[in-house]
Amino acid sequence: MAHFKEVSQQSGLHPKPAGLVLQYGTAGFRTSANQLDHIMFRMGLLATLRSKKTKATIGVMVTASHNPEEDNGVKLIDPMGEMLTSSWEGYGTQLANTEQEDLLTTLKDIVEKEAIDMSHEASVFVGKDTRSSSPSLSQAVLDGIKALGGHSKDYGLVTTPQLHYMVCCQNTQGKYGEATLEGYYSKLSQAFSQLAKNASNRTDDQKHLCVDGANGIGAVKVRELESHLKKDLQLSIFNDGSRGKLNHQCGADFVKVQQKPPIGIKINPGDRCCSFDGDADRIVYYYTDSKGHFHLLDGDKIATLISSFLKELLNEAGLDLKIAVVQTAYANGSSTHYLENTMKVIVRCTKTGVKHLHHAAQEFDIGVYFEANGHGTVLFSRGAEGKIQQLAADTNINDERKKAALLLQNTINIINQTVGDAISDMLLIEAILAIKGMTVQQWDTIYSDLPNRQLKVKVSDRRVIETTDAERRAVTPAGLQDAINDLVKKYKQARSFVRPSGTEDVVRVYAEADTQENADALAHEVSLAVY
Ligand code: 16G
Ligand code: ZN
């Protein structure tokens, strides 16, 4: 096998530091950039195998999302634009950790186990974020693809969701859209402009949005989008990478965890603002009121806004489709209560990590999924899309039903169904607020968040904590859950859970209660119980 010889030679240029062990985690590999060169080369190999196996284009994204600039990471994208199937994550870990001299054996093992026809062509799309380490690391991915004889297309600087989109477009022969940045911007902006036509008499203030780009790729790409938006939306872009450091005291993760505005942004009371994370697959909104108080509208508030909009449209269109909202244990208790009891939609809770939410959402006609941290999107089943398209084309229905059907059709087009996408979510949220004539303050009052606190605890081995019930209960170590239950009983409207992080060597603690003091105290007490 000529290719294996090439791999053998090339891998010497991307040697693995002996003894280094890394794992394909919740969202691929993520660690200090200087440990990743061999991982990138090997993920180029794995993507090539995956492409030969699926007979489809596979994506490889080089990014470490909201991690500091010094880190980097890599994740693979499966044919429909979804995350790599979990049964292959293990191969990722195996390939990453096999010592240099055993690489070919490991590679051949995978080929054999998966019965991969090595004579089949392979095609891999590669993208990267703005980190200073990304160019050389993405070159290592390209080297890996080439060594195994795969074809690659380098999209260069793109957001993570943009690369997911390209992969999906490519494998659906353009049915999902055109696999180019221009195709992405025109699909989304045209849908936005169609939706915005349903908003009446908006003032310039209502059209204005402040965007914190986390000094990352999102800022670059939202600027490219801007020229397609005409005057429907006026963006002020902050933290665009020209001065500040990536994710440093800015971006969606900082704003959500710290519950305060990012640096580098000047906001006046009432201004509508949003923050992207470092690879633009998350978004949160916020504003400050006249007293200077900060108000956060996180993934839960976004899911509520979007699902109530969709539910109203389904009613108006007279379409009987099952809609559900998928959340994780981090969802604020008030949001779950509001969705179940006031909106009366089905709510599901899954483990943390996009792939879990994505799979749960696929079980419904319309699945709205959001993590509280701002990662989320909406999935429409094929059947649901078909019914909506059919109704939108029906000439025998009344104006109200027609209008609702057209709004649903454009909503489908504005959404990136492959993965959470800050740019696409932003456009959808802006369109909904415009159509409803709703201010960010009005949106915020749909329900009030329970005060909450997140803490992280360093322990010697986080794996001693095992959880069940979508991470809401700890089964090991013995006695921990009982201790948490006893602490929770001391407070009103309280809830708390602990889980080992999938991306950092820490245990995460979440607590909510009737007041901020109580949420803080509970989180602190639970973190002591974890030691
Ligand atoms: C990753 C996940 C995100 C999750 C986070 C949890 C993807 C694309 N990203 O960033 O969904 O919220 O990990 O991190 O799946 P943690 O396990 O460290 O709390
Ligand atoms: Zn991200």
C-alpha cells in the first residue's frame, strides 16, 4: 500500500511527544497549541478514512472555541454537517495516543475493523479560526490528508458553523445551499430580509445591535455578512481582533459565566448587545438598564423566544407539528417551568455537549435545542419541512395561513440546522424581535431567571464523579448525592448538581436558589462536599 509508506515518511515530520496522552472529548481535542501538531496530522488521516468509509466529504475544524489564545483544538464533522459519530471518537483517541512506531498498525487496524475500501476517493474540507497557531496546525491536517491520498479543500478562516454548513451543502449536492461563503451569506441574508419585511416602521434604534466578536473569527465573518444586509440591520462591531486578545475578558463564555459585559464595548442603557464565542458557534444577548444593572439573555431565553415564535406560527398556519425544546441540566429552572407550564411545550433534558442535544432534537417534528451557554439551533424533520413548503406553495388558503407558512419557510432558511451558529441565531433573533415589535427588555420579562452560580473545583481525579439522569444526579462517589440533597433542602427554590468537565480537568458545580446570596452559598457548600 503506497499510501501507508507515505504516511510513515510524513508522520516523522509531525512526531508525537512520547508518553503524551490526549482524548477526543466533548468537542474533539483541545489543549495547549504546542502539543497538537501530531494530533492534527493524525486527524487529517482519520478524516480521510472517515471520508472513504462514508463515501462523503468530511470536515476538519481547527479551533479551541472559547479557550485562551494559547490553546487550540480540532474536531471532525460528519457528512450531514453534524459532529463526528461517537463510535469513531474512540479511533480518534487511539490514533492520537499511539506511539510513533505503532502508527501504521493502528491505522491498519481501523481500516480492517471498519472494512474501509482504501481505493475509494476521499474528500476533506478544512477550516481554521484566527489563533496564531492555527495556520501551521491546519497545514498539519492538510499534510495528513495528503499522506493518505485524500483530496482537500482549504476554506481558510471560517467560523465552526460555516464549515459544518459547507460539508452539509457539499454532501446534499447543493440542496442545502451552495458550499461557498458567498452562498452562506446570501442564503441567510435573503431569508433575513424576507422576514424583516414583516416588521412595521422600525426606527434606526430598533435596527441597531452591538456585537462583541470575542476578538475572533466571528468578528471577521459578521463584518463580511454586513455588506449583504443592506439597511435591515445596523451592526456596531466591538472586539474585532484589531486590538484585544482572543476571548480575553470578552465573548459569550466570559459574559455568561461572569454575568457581566465584556471589556472593549461601550453600551448605553437599553442598547441591545450580543456576544459570540471564539469560533462563533455560541451567542448570548444582554443589556444594562437605567440603573446600570446588567441583564443577561442566555441560551434558555433564546430557546424560549424562538420556540414561542414557532409555536404561534404553527397555530396560525394550522399545522399540527410536534415541537419540543431540548435543554441540559444547566437550564435555568425558571425557563423549564415557563416552557412546560405556560407555553406547554415538551421539554427534554440531555447530557451536556451539542451532539446529545442534537440527537434528542431529531426525535421531533421541530426540535429547538439550546445550552444555557448559548449554543443551539432548530432542527426541522424532513416531514415537517415538506408540510411547510407545501403549505407555502398552496394557493387555496387564506392570507393569514399563507403569511404564517411563508414566515416558517424563511425561518427554515435562516437557520443553520447543522449546528449552533452565532451569526444565524443572531439573524433569527433580530428578525423575531423586529416582527413582534419587541424590545430586548420586553423579551427579558417573559420570565425571570432564578439567581444561579457556577463554580469549578480542582480535584485529583475528576473521573471519580459519575452521573446519571442527564447529569442531574451523582452516582459516585458514594454519599455525594445525599450530601448535595441535604444542602439543597436548606434553601428555597434550590437545585444543584456536579459533573466532571468534558473539556477541562475540573469538576463543575451549578447551583440556583431564590436569591443570589443563597445560590452563591449553596454553590460554595456543594463545592466543599466535592473535595
Ligand atoms: C463543549 C461543547 C459544549 C459544552 C461544553 C461543556 C460542543 C460543540 N461543545 O464546548 O456544547 O457546553 O463543551 O464543557 O459540543 P464542559 O464539559 O467543560 O463543562
Ligand atoms: Zn465555540
